[in-house]
Amino acid sequence: MDGYQKSGHAIYDIKYHVIWVTKYRYKVLRGQIAVRLRELIRQGCDARGITILQGR
């Protein structure tokens, strides 16, 4: 059971699939905003021990 997390009563593997779509699909996540958001998401994941498997 390699790759699974274990607690006293359970063995688990949690995965999330996040899709971010703005209202009316406005193209707001571009340029410097997109770069900064990517940095913040990576920092938050690192602080919580979350592994990002794939990103665009």
C-alpha cells in the first residue's frame, strides 16, 4: 500500500481536481496575475504538504 496515508482507523488517498472558471469566462488570469497566482498556490501547497501532480 505504497503512497497511501494511514491513520489509526483508516487508510486513504485523497485527490482533488480543481477547475477555476471566472464569471462569463473573462480572461483575467493572464500575464503577471497568472504567474503570481501560480506562485501563491504552490506556496500554499508546500506549507500544507500537498503534492501537485499536474498543472497548466
